[in-house]
Amino acid sequence: MANLKTKAMGMEFKNPVLAASGTVGFGEELSEVFDLSMLGGICSKGLTLSERSGNTGIRLWETSMGLINSIGLQNPGVDNFINRELPRMKGYNTVIIANLGGHCEEDYFEGIYKLNESDIDLIELNISCPNIKTGGMAFGIKASSAYDIVSKIKRICKKPLMVKLSPNAESIPEMAIACEEAGADGLSLINTIQAMAVDIKNRKAVFDNIYAGLSGPSVKPIALRMVHQAATSVKIPVCGLGGIMTAGDAIEFIMAGATLVQVGTANFINPTIMVDIINGISEFMDSEGIKSLEEIMGII
């Protein structure tokens, strides 16, 4: 039997398939569909220091090859996550990852201090949030800005730190290197790609904020390219995501250099898709005589 166990960032994952942030909430609903201990890990819904109600208006819009979302980081806040959601998530018997965002350095720092004292296994740092103190440019656009925030967070962070990169970065290789040099234990990419939709009958943009985030199969070729660029630029592990719908998709990311993968939009189409992907990876490895994922990881 193929060995799907994967070691990354000082931890062992029973397999490389993680539930992507924002697509399974905190796991409660999905736990009624299948045993979440089958997963390599679960990324929490994106957290901010304080509770947020999210964006107004339409929040989800289907496209022919994906999904556009304008959720606006609706979440219960870090304290409520730690006190209400995390105890239940720990019962899922898999790696629990807290996805943390912030709009200024102080938000990140206070969130990190709180998560340091919790039972989470790993922090996924979302640097795609707009920095309100620099006119709204995301921390993850310029490599110098990313280095600055990641290095400051790494000094106080007691948990392994995986930095989630924006596809809007000026240069993915430079961004990856900057985060590695700042002390990141791993990288994940990509986040959603900025997009929009138009309501032609009402002659207006679908979303109140005009622009929103595109995910799903349409972004996969772009995500695959960016994951390859990051993985060939750094030595720290890379978690690949963006349009993974099948075991074959996941294997492509692994061959492009990903140590782990995240499945997101596909969960809305088929809530057991991650189980199918895990089984499909195992079947592929058995059929090809592959004993360990390390044999094919980063072979491109």
C-alpha cells in the first residue's frame, strides 16, 4: 500500500490533503457527512482579531468554471474561535490550522499572542489583507512588505507559521524567498484571484464591493504555475491550492513541488470530494508502483 504520510513544518500529516480555509467553516457541518479524521488537516475559516459580520449584498456568484466570493472575512473573532470552535475541532483527530488575517500589524500581533496559548497545531498567515495604515495595499503585494510583517510575527509566534501568498504579488519567486528569509516555516498559495461579475438586467456590478475573489477550476493552471515558481525558489515546504477538483489535480501540484495540497471550492460541489481525492492519490500510487509521495514530489 502507498504511504501517504507527509512530514512538513515539524509535523506529520496522515496524508497531504487539507481542507482549505473558508470552505468548510470550522468542520462542524462536514463532520456529519464523513469522518474528518480521514483528512490530513483542516484550515479554519479566516480569522480576524475581532468578530466581523462580513460584506453586504450578494456574496457568492457561480461562473462557468469557478466561484466568485465576496464574503468579507465574516468570522467569530479569535477569542470566540479559541473558546467555542477549537475544542470541537481538536476532536476531529487531524492537524488543526488557524488561518489569521489582519488589517494592521497590531491586529496580527495580538491575534498571534492569543493563538500562541491555544491548542492549534499551525498558523496559516493570510497576508492578502489590505494594510489600512499604508493606504490599503495588501501586505502580500511587495516582497519587502511581506518580509517586514512576517519577520515581526515570527519573532513572537510559538507555532509553526505557514504564510499564505497572494496571486497579486509583484513576483511570486521574490515573495517566496522574502517569506523564507523572514523565518516562515512554510508557504501556501494561491489565494483567490481578483475578479468581478456584472448583472446585465440591472446594469450594475453583482457585488457591492465591485471586485471579489475567484476560485475553482479556472484558476488551476495559474495556481500550478505559481506553486512551481515558489517551490523551485525556496527550501521550505509549499502547500498548493487553487482549483483542485480531482486526485489528478492534486498529484499535478505535488509533482510541481507541493508537499501538501488544499481543497476548497470542490467541497461545495461534492462534500466528500476530499475523501475521493485521498483515495485517488493512493490508487494512482499503487498503480504506478510509487511507495512514497517523496518519489514524485517536485519532479517537474
